[in-house]
Amino acid sequence: MKVDSIIDELFDTPEKKAKWLHRITLLYIIWIIFLITGISFLLIYWFFVV
């Protein structure tokens, strides 16, 4: 199975491409929020508990 056939199935129309780019963007923003939250909790723990 070629990777191109999978990409062609996902992005065969501009509407599908826009929908997948929107989903990827939302997941990326959520990932950044979790990353910042996790680092801030680690810093708070390190400064105030240790």
C-alpha cells in the first residue's frame, strides 16, 4: 500500500482537506496547552515543594 493512496483518500476534495487541517490545528493547540500546563506544574512543584 502506497502512502500516496492514503493521502489521496483523505485530501481528495478541498472540503476534506480544510476539515483535516482544522482538526490538526485544534489538536496542535490542545497539545501546546497541555505542554505549557505540565511545565508550569513542574516549575511550581520544584519551586514550592522541593
